[in-house]
Amino acid sequence: MEERILEELRTADMVLIGIGEEFEERAFLAAQPEYVSASEYLEQKGRMELLPLLADGILQSRGRGVAALKRLYQTVKDKNYFLVSTCQTDILRHAGFPVERTVTPCGTLRKKQCVRGCEQSLTPTGDSQRESLFRAITGREPEQDIMGCCPQCQGRMTFNNIFLEKYLESGYLEDWKRYTMWLQGTLNRRLCILELGVGLDYPSVIRFPFEKIGYYNQKALFVRVNGGLYYLTKELSERGVAIAKNAIDWLLKEEIL
């Protein structure tokens, strides 16, 4: 089975990748006292949009997902690929994936917005901002004006992600347009679809659309890797591979990729 996947990756004209919930390493984070304590603090403060930053600071140094994605990047970096992720951490950047080849519809740590949803507030964040805010969260420091104020209404700025009631989807729309244009070029091409660790938190972002792409492209191989939700639809069973394994574990196996 793995030999078939490797051969498809080598010979495919294009590669479509989906990265999902397993790369958030929730069980690992739940076992880290630092994360549990700080996440409770954020919940008390009503600042759940900062959870991805807290997770990122821990996973970058202690998690396994970055190492797994680095292996994936080395395999596909010279291919014509595109990657869609529902993760809101900075895991793709840590692994080396360039922004022009990725889209994160659920948000990012690389952009900030006004909590009131002012369109003109959407701006990039800097490394120093993210690092300072992580230290403030883990150190229970008094809330600081690290992110600055909204240039439109002078309201509080925070990360542009789906935790916000007034999440600005414009933060990812340019990347999404680039992705849809790339998808148009997959028709009648040998396409390898890698759906890795994608659950049902946001099925309309990756899981259902990827199934549709695999169904209509008769030259596509659909590979679904998931520790629990690995089953394939009836329509994809003949042109698909289901692997009942955690996606991080699968990528880190020596004989894979």
C-alpha cells in the first residue's frame, strides 16, 4: 500500500494536501500542565482566540507535528502542490511551507484584526508581538497593549481566527483565490490527494470538498490517513486508500516519504 502511495507521489502531476485536527495534538497538550493552566486562564479572561498562540509555543518545541510536516515538505517541495489546513497555529511555517502554496481558512497567527470586525484593521503580526504575548499568557501578566489598537475605531486588536465572533474572512480570501485557481488546473491531470488527520470539526473546508475533487477527477488517487475517521465513501473506494493511523505517526515512519 505504502509503495503505491510513494509511486503516485513520484509520478503525479499535482498534489493536493489537507492538514487537519490531528496536527493540533490535543491529547499531548492536555497532558501539559503549562497548557492546561494557561488555557483555563484564557477561558476566564474570555480570550479563547489566543489559544492557538499558546498551543503553538508549546508544540513548536515539544510537539511531533512540526517534524512530521517537515518530512512531508521535503517530499513535495519540488512538486506542483497546494496545501489546505484548518490548524490556526503556525505549524506550516515552522515546517517550511511557503505562504503562496498554502491557505488556512480558520485563521492564522500571522495576521491580527479588531475584535469589532473593522475591515481596515487587518494587518500582519510580527515575531516580537507573538513572542511577547506568549510570555504574557504563560506568565499571567496583566493584559498588555501588545497588539496595538484598531486604526479605525481604536478598539482592541487580536489574532485573526475563527474563535472571534466577528472573524474577518478577508484574512484568507486572497490565498483561497490562489487555491481555487490552482484547483482549476487539476482537471484531467494525475492528481494525488493526501488528506492527513482531517476530522469533522470543519468538514466543509477539507473533508467534503476533497471527496468531491477525488470523485470528479478520474485520474486522482485519494489517500485518507486518520486514527479514527479513516473510512472512504463508496464512490472513492476503488480509487482511494484508507489508512487507519494517526497522520503524524504515519508521516514519521521511516519507510514513509
